[in-house]
Amino acid sequence: MFETTFEDGIEITNYLATAYAEGFCEGDGASAVDQLRAWAWLIKTGNAFLLQGFFGRNAASLIERDIINRDGIINWEIIEENE
């Protein structure tokens, strides 16, 4: 399932997804779950590949490692296996 909110119920937007993924302003101290949701949003919307290179490289790595697919679906099984 594609996530549209963070853990606290706040709706994900492009700005907040960017902040949570990079860890600035509102994203400072974001949980690992919220960071994954932010990356999934950026991948699903295609914004990860429109922003600076850091975002595209990280998004490509998450996809390559099957953590998040191109549709923005997080593979929670892989996350749980690596904990």
C-alpha cells in the first residue's frame, strides 16, 4: 500500500517528504518509518529524480535494494529482516 500520511497522521506533501528524507526543518529527528514513507512518496511522485542528485541517487539505491519499488510501495518484510 502506498503511504499518504506520516505516523502522526500528517498528510505527506512534496515539501514535507523532502524535509523528512533529507532531515531538515520539519524532518529533523524524523523516525526511520517516516523517512521511508517520505522516500516512497518522492519515488512514487517522481520528484526524487527531479531534485538534486542526492535524492535521485538515494531513491535509485532504495529501488535497487528492493526496499521501495517504483510505485512507492515499501517492502516492510525486508525492513523487518534487517532490524
